[in-house]
Amino acid sequence: MSSYRLLVSIVPHDKGEKLTRAAMESGCRGGTVLMGRGLAKSNFMAVLGLGESTKDIIMMIVDEEVLQPVKNAIIAATSHEKKNFGELFCTDVDAVMKGGNFSEGEENMSGNANELITVIVNRGYADDAMAAARRAGAGGGTVVNARGTAKETDERFFGMHIVPEKEMLLIVVDASKKQAVLDSIRNLSCLSQPGSGIAFCSPADEFTLLGKK
């Protein structure tokens, strides 16, 4: 199995930094924050326009050996929040690329026909990553705007951390093309430096194209 897991937290907006700070103090190297929208828990509340809220979605690639301490730190950091404050879960990752270097797990042992490749880069480089993926046989992709998480060593401006804006590119590819797509992306100059970006793969179960057949 891979030595990495994808840890996902969903909490109220502006609470994501609290989680990432606790996670990084326990061995996580950083993460990416997306903005989401929580929906009402009943149709009645939705009709009244009640129950919606903005959310922080925090995605962190965590070494398997520190996964439990990181989870425990996040749980402890939110233990005084209100009931049903947020959600925390993890999923498998079968390949990780950081600074142009791969860390791989088992080869698609589940027999999935498709893989989800997630590429996180500084804003402005997602199109370059998509162009590289297409050259290796990928189709289209989806870009989500996000932000990085600050560390104590990051630069500061007027006493505030400078948190870089990010783009997250999601591409579903045939499993047979996964390695070629990753190899093409890893050669991009924008991903050659440590901290410049990360890519990882997860099995895509029961992939279906929607719309007319």
C-alpha cells in the first residue's frame, strides 16, 4: 500500500487555519484549503433559505506513520467547538509527486479502470499542467481555485503570513495512461522546485459519463 493518505476536513469558513496549524505541529507538511458551501439539512429549511453556510475544505497529504497523531491533533484542536462542528475522513493515495519526485504504492491492485489525478500548483500554472497531461493522452480537466496553508517559516507582510493562491486541477484518466500523464507533468519547470506543487492519484470507482449516450 502507499505510504501516504489523503486527509480531508470540512469545517466552517475561516476555521481551516486552526486545523492545519494543529496538523502541521503533529507532522503534516501542509495542505490546501478550498472554499465550499454547506447545504440545508432539510428541504423545508432550503425552501426558507436557511441552513446554508460557507465551508473550508482542507486537503492534506499525510505520511502513513504520522496519520494517527495528525488526526488526534485535529480532533483535540476542535474538541471545544460546538457539536457537529465539522467532518474528518481519509482516503487512499496510490502515487504522490513532489518536487518532480515520485513516491508510489501498489499498482492499481483494485482493478479500477480509471484514476483521479489531482495536481495542486501556484495560481496561473494549471493550464500548463493540463497541456502536459493532454500530450500524454488525457482528455479535459477541472480547475478549482484554492489557497495554501502558512507555516511558521513562511514570509510575513505586516506581521501576517503570505499564503499563496493555488489552483487544483482534477483529471480523470484511463488507468493505463496514469504513469504517462504523471511523467509528462513532472517535467514541467513550474513543478521542479520543492514546494512548487504536488500531484497525487486516487482510484476512481464506477466512473460514468453523464448526459445523452
